[in-house]
Amino acid sequence: MYSTDRQLNVVNSIRSTNPDFEIVVSHYNEDLSWLKSHSSECCVYSKGGPKNAPNPPLAFTPLPNIGREGHTFLYHIANQYDKLAGVTLFVQGRIDDHVDLTLDEMKKQAMGVPVGQVRTYPFRELEVFDHWDGIPWEQYPCWKRWSSMDTQSMGATPLQLFQQYITEDNRIPVAVGFAPGAIFAVKKETIHQHSRAYYQRLLERMFLGNMAHVNPETGHYMERFWLAVFNPEEYVQWTPADLSEKERNKDGQLAKGSTNANEAVNISFVQPGQSSPTTLSTFHPKFTYPIFGEEECIFGYQGLEINLRFAAHDLRPNVSVKYDKKFKTVNDTEALDIEETLKEWMPEASKTDPAKASFQDPATYDAQIQGDAAAKDWKPPGELINSYTSRGRNFQIWSCELTNPAAQQLIDRIQILVSFFIEGGTPIPLDDQDWSLARWKVFLVYATLDLRIAKQC
């Protein structure tokens, strides 16, 4: 009989017949037909009671409905510690919302996992966890259903649990890498780097006693701690350098806390459209190291987008920053201040026209571009020196000296692209004396377009 007190009462689990490979399944009421082809390699723990017995019929071991999959996995490890299969694949009763692989494909990948590593599914870059004071459920709409459930509070922060039971290290990590869904495979030797008592202690502290609940908050914490249990050197990030985009483990995975700046920056040219600005083209920079450093990484964000837009006629810029998540400051470690970093590369608002600031609200910028009556008749500064047609489009080349204030304004707005596309290129200092600026001649190539026609398209 199984008890939810602090004593682990061993039961005879129905195990895989394959000593080299076993699938440990945490089941409640899910359809397990996807396991049928590997039923002889399954160890199913069912928490749904008799009315939710596995369908199709599979041999299973009943457990009380507590602790989510974390309780199931720790129970199996502690109970079967000396009889673990060579490789164990830990899964929930349903995985198709996390994994787009067949069970054969998952097994093949699992059997190739090295000692000391963890095979996660889907085989991709990981997410990071850094909410050391507790998970702010209300900030994440995709987690809303968990925040609405009856939850058993631990009375301790994730950091306290992590320091006391996972790593026994008093330092505060920047973050830990984790695989959403807690679907992973490990070798027996990797599990055995800790004693049975280690897993027993985790089981008792996280899921037994007053935490023997259908939805303890520790279940969500454990989902985020598994990789740190098995390989803290790989998956615990103590400094920003540990989160570098260049740092990947032997399986090519990355506990991603830094964003590739070249991919995050989107450069667009826009013009007035029928009812709102139309984007003519969007592309990424070739280089970002002059702005974001040699590694071309931006620390502290997930789902980061830096949208740098220019008006196609007068090159008026706008910078907007969006992200899914920003890391909280931990001691002296904090996410990069992107706007502050970009300020020295972008023109500031003038005293006479503060609305033209590079960092104004995107909606305000859109309204300015769409309502710019001068756009349809706008001409570049200087003189027209040539016109030509290429691939059905009309182009003009204009020329003027850099002493021309209008030319200076255009260069000031656009010359961040020098650092984005010219290796070793540096912006032109526009506050130089006129005799120095007169050394420069500016050539501007524009495609011409009748905006009255464009707005009708």
C-alpha cells in the first residue's frame, strides 16, 4: 500500500521487460494508445483511480493523485534505484502537445544519450527559469489555467528549495535551463551520480507530508529543476557568460538566456499606405558587434524583437523593443538596457521638433508617417544627377555636400546601417567643422513611386 506521509512504502511496480530501456509514464486519464507498440517497455503509474484506468488496457501501478509528474518520476527513481533500466525515458500520459516525434524516434534519440547528459524533447533549445521568488502566474497568459487551480503553497521560495535540495550551493544562479513538459531521457549512471537518499529527500520535501496535493507548487518547480539535478554544470547558469549564444552542450542544445542580436534586429522601410503605413522590405543586419559586443548577443530576454523602421522618403527612424520575458535583476546581473545601448547610435529629438525622437511610441510614429502630406512630393537634398530604369523600376541619383543640413539629417538618421553592414565601418562625425564636412560628397539613390497610386493598391 502507498502512503502520502513522509515514509516511502515500496510497492512492486509493473516494469519494462527490457533491461536496457524503459518508458516511465505519469498517467491520470489520458489515452495511452500511442504507447501500444512499446507496451512491453513501459512502466505506467496511474493516478486516475479505477474509473480512469489506462485505455487501451495496459498493466499499471496505481499511485495517489498527488504531486503531478514530478512525484511520479521521483517515486520511480527512489523505489527502483537499484533496478533502473540502462536508459529511462520519462514522459507524461500525453506528449503530443510538446513533442512532434514518433515513439520509435524518441527511443532512438534516448538510446544515444551520453552519460552525464540529458536528452530533452522536443530536441531544441531550452527555456530558462529565473523566478527565484516564485512564479508570477498572472504575468503569463499561457499559464493562466495553472493559476486558476487550487494550489498547495510550499511556504518556501524556489531559490530556497534549489539551494537546499538541488545543488546545496548558497549562490544565486542567474537562471536554470529546463525542458517544458518534463519529458526527458537519462542513463542509469547519470541518475546514480546521486544516492537513493538524495532522491528520497527530494520526494519527501517536494511531494509528501503537507505537500501531498493534486497541484502543489513544487510540481511546477520540479519541472524546472530536473536538468539541474542531473547536470548542474551544463544547465545552471551562474553568470551571464554561462548563457552565451555560443555555449551549447554536446547535443547542440542551449539553455537560452541570450539572444542572437543579428536575428533580433529587424530593419524595415515604410511609406504611407491606404490606411496605415506599408512595409516595403524587412531584413536583418549582417553585423551587430559594434553595438552589442563581439559575441553579438543580447543578454536577458526571451522572444526579443528590436524593430528599427525608417520612413522610405526622409529616413525618419523609429525603434521599438518587444519581448516575451525579461530576466529579473539578480545582484549585479541584469538584462541589457537596449534603448540606452542604442541611444548613441540613433538621432535624438530636436528641441524644435521633439516628436521626431527615435524611441517614440510606434503608434505615434505610424500616425506621423501616414499623415505626412509632404511625403508624396518629397525630394532628396542637392541636385539630381542621373535617372535610370532597372527591372521595371525607376531610380534617381541625387548628390550634395555634407555641409547641407538636410543631407546631414539624412545621414544622421541612417548611418547606423554603416555599422550593421560595413565591416569595420564607423559613423561619420556630423558635428565636425564645415571645412572638414565639405570633404564629403553624399550620393543618394532613390526608387521613385507615385504615392497616389501606391495608396490605391
